[in-house]
Amino acid sequence: MSDDAERIERWEKRITFLEGECAILERNWARIPKHFWLALAAPVVGIAWNALAGALTLLTVLSYIGTLTWLTGVRRKEAAWELETAREQVATLRRRSELP
């Protein structure tokens, strides 16, 4: 097996992995709005303890959702870029291996 064929095989395995990762990240991205239900805990905590505890609960929930959104969004873009790069590499290697 030539070096190009081995590289193509490795890149194709990477592409398969990245496609799966992109699918998982898209599913996670779609689930983010469901986390806003956690904000309903703030009034309950506020009634059970005090207003400060309720406000801190709300702040914590919003911080969690913001961090989750940011991290998932960055990883989605990274994975999409890496997938595009891997596909370009495979195309380049295939063109190169076809040349005499």
C-alpha cells in the first residue's frame, strides 16, 4: 500500500469520527433551550429560603446555560472546520495519486 493510500485511509477514518462528533454536537446544540427549565428553580428556592438564594440560583443557572452554549458553539465550529479540512486533504491526496 502506498503512502498516499495509507494517508487517505487515515483521513477517511478521521472523517467518519468527525461526522459522528458533528451529529452529537448538533443534537446537544438543539437541547440547550431545554436547560432554561432549570431557571424555574429560582423562585422555588427564593420562596423556600430567601430572595438572595433565589437570585443566586438564577445567576448560577444562567451562567451554566451561557457556558454550555459557548462551549458547544465553539466545538461545533471547530469540528465543522476540521471536517472540511479533512475532506479537502482526501481530495488533494486522491488527485495527487492519480497523477502519473
